[in-house]
Amino acid sequence: MTTDELHHLLEAWRDGTISADDFARLEAQLRESAEARRLWRRSANLDSALRDWASRDAGLGSWLHQLPLDVARPTRWLWPLAAALALLLGLAAFYLGGHRAARRTIAAATPAEHTDLGCAVLAQTVNAQWDKVSVHAGDTLNTGAISLRSGLAQIDFFSGASLIVEGPAELNLVSPWEAVCRQGKARVRVPPAAHGFRFTAPGMKLVDLGTEFAINVDPSQRQPEVHVFNGEVIAHPDGAAEMHLRQGQSLRGATLASLDPQAFLSHGQLDQLVAEQDAKRVAGWWQWSLQARKDDRLLVYYPLRHTPEWERLVNNVANHDDKSRNGGAVGAVWTQGRWAGKDALEFKRPGSRVRLMLDGTYDAITFACWARVDGIDRKYSALILTDGYDPGAPHWQIFEDGSLMFSISYPDTDNPAVKRNQIYFSPPTFTAANSGRWQHLAVTYDNQSGMAIQYVNGREVSRGVSQFHQPGRPIHFGPCELGNWGLPTPNHRFPIRNLNGSLDEFMIYKAALSADEIRQLYEVGKPD
């Protein structure tokens, strides 16, 4: 390559007009020619010196204005040096992760990070009834007012402070470091990392010094009661001097008194009540399950109870415990389900799945399950998918926007090799706000009407008939999976569709259940 050709390539690179072929030629020249690389070094040193000098001025314009004419308007021999530096820097950036244009493209394509206005988490509840909101254990709580009509609730603030509320109570969550109790009883535990947590009430401000304390706000009283179980609290009653309350002391109005340890529920007592509530719910659900499995419309029923008979066994209890329809867990691991004492299967790794073999053809079906989704991190997340997706095979999964997606394949008479399907979407159901929450999901489909109805927590969320529906097409399964899709082969690789979450109880009916029956499945099995 001649010197003029090299200069031409350098100028083209500097101007951003170099073609892919010319860039390859230039790159090869730099690899092969010591003289070309020497030119790079010279240009880099010169440019570094010029930049150092120019940095003494505020802007490039004033720098060029002050330069002598022969420098401000470089002759042809300087352009290759400047271009050489640009190419050298560009190649370095390329080898370190891509040139700047590529990085700008990637940055433009990267979505903004999700944000959250939450300040606390609803940790656990006992018979909690909320006013004007619907929140469940595990949900993130945003700042603002919240009213507990009855029952008990534990709220864990992001700062580390933990609050037990006894209804009826009215709170205002101000931030991870502050809450206001307007009415009711609340007990606060503040670990060292949350020192300074502020808990206020009408007529009183409390600053924690690393303690466990409680407050009782009765609107008929001028000031709330304050009780210190451990550590120290600074109390600021309105119109009075601040007071330091220590372990074993309480404040009623402006009067110090001894502590009544039975007046407020402790964290340990709440844990015990939650355990008793869970045990009661498991027992009630189990009695219902023993009757529900006798329904002749059940094709399979997987309660998902871990059995010592076989670690990988997913036992079918429908149709007199038909063993031919038992499932085999692969990769999925046993974990806690909706309640302590209830099992579930967790699908976290790409290989996690439950293999099934379901024979027969059907005119209608219902899928129903409890699912805990920990994240929507792929285009499709499987609930139940058939291996080959042949005509008549149903698929049920979660789409990337958090919506439920039911589909059923149908034949293309003009081109049998082409896969066709009827698709039914629900509105987005799974969000960052409800991730980790157990939800009851169901879908019914009838091959005569073509109507697919989807339900979330016993409530209908979508219904529709596909424009591609033709009455009477039979439904069938064959080899299929819970929580994943398909068996990779050397000639065909399936996309990753494992559920990022857990399944607890999965039922398939060979009939379309009514809305009332779906509602009953939810009510008898709801976690809280």
C-alpha cells in the first residue's frame, strides 16, 4: 500500500466515510507494517501534546483562533496524523468492546431502568381486611395513607424498621425512615441499621435510639400512649418538654407509668398466629382436595405434595390416582408453597421442568393453577406447553408484557408444514409490584364455540373467539411439560421458556368450568 493510499484511508476514517472493505484493508496494514504503526505512534504523541496545550483554553473555537495559520489550518501532512490517532483510538475502542458509534447504538437501545416508589414491604398478615386497597403478604407498599379495618399486619420498612399494626388502624407511610400513626395500635422494632426511624402521631413525635416500642393512638385522647419494651425513645409531646423513655417505661399523657407487656402483640406472637393460620388453611384445603379429586371431569390433578416415595415424582391424584399420568420433575426443586407446610415446585434454571404424557382427545379443557412469578425475564414463560405443538395442541404461558397467553394450534390445509395457532391474550397481569405473590390462574376453552376465558384470582380478565376458529377441532396433548417447553435435540434447539417462579397445585379438566367453579377454586386455596 502506498503512502497516498494510506493517507486516503486515514482521511476516510477520520471523516466517518470509510467503507467496511477499506477498514479491513487499513486494519491489515496496521498489523503488517511497522512503518504504519510508527506513524500511529507519532500521530498519537502529537495529538496528545496538542490536546494538552489546548486544554488550557475553555473551548476548541478559541484554541483554533489563537493558533498560527499553518496550525489552525493544517496542511495535508497533518490530516493523516489526526486521522491516524482517530483510527488508533477507534481500534482500541473496538477491541475493548466496540467503537463509539456502536456503544451509542447500544445505549439508545437499552431501556431505562425500572423505578419504584415503594418504602416498605407487607411481610405477613392474619385475617387482615384493608379499606380501599387490595394488598397481600409480599407486596411492596408505596408512600401514602393505608387503612387496616381489622386483623393484624407486619410492615417491614426498607430502612430495616419493622411495624406490627393491629386493626382498626390508620397509617401514613412517609418514607423508609418515617411513618405516622393516626389511629390504632402499632409496635415498632428498630435494629441498629435503622437508628433514627421516626414514628409520629397526633400530639406526639418519637425518635428512636435503637429500640422496640409501641404506640396506641385513641382519637378521643389528647395524646397517644407510648410504651418502650427495649432501648430508649425520645418523645416530643406537643406543648411539653421532650422526654427520654427507657426500657420498661410508658407515657400516658404527660405521666410516666410502668409498662404493660401484654398490651401489644410481639413479633414472636404474630409469627405464632401466622403459623396457626397457615396450618388451619392447609388442613381445610386438604379436606377440600380429597373431595375435589373425585370429580369425573378431571383429566389430571397434581396437588404438588412432596412424597418420600420418589424425590422426582409429581403425583396425579385424579381418576383413582392414574399412575400413567404421573409427572417427573427434572431440575425443578421442592420449596414452600402458599402456606408453611404446603409444598410447591420451583422452576429457576433453564432445564427446570415437569415431564408429562397425557393421552386422549377432548372437546373442552380448563387449566387451573397457583403460580408465583418472581420475574418476567424472557419473551415467553411456560405454564404448560406441549412438545411438538401439533394441530389441536394447547399452549398456556406468560408473555413478556406480563399478560397470560393461551393458544391452540390448528391445521393449515393449504400448507400442512406451516404451524398455525389461535392466540388469546389477557391484559398484563404480572408486574414488578406483584412479583413473588401467589396468584390463582385459570383458562377455559371450548372447541365448539371457540371461546377462551382467562381468570386471575377467581375474576374473569379476558374472553374472546379467534377469527381462525372452526368448530369441532379436537384438543389433545401428548408429551408436554409444566414450567418449560420441549426437549432439545442435535438438530433443533428450543428457546428458553422456563418459568421464573413456582407452581403450587395444577389441575386440568376435560370440560370448561363455570365462572362460579373457578371462583371456588380461588377462594378455597387463597393464601391469606
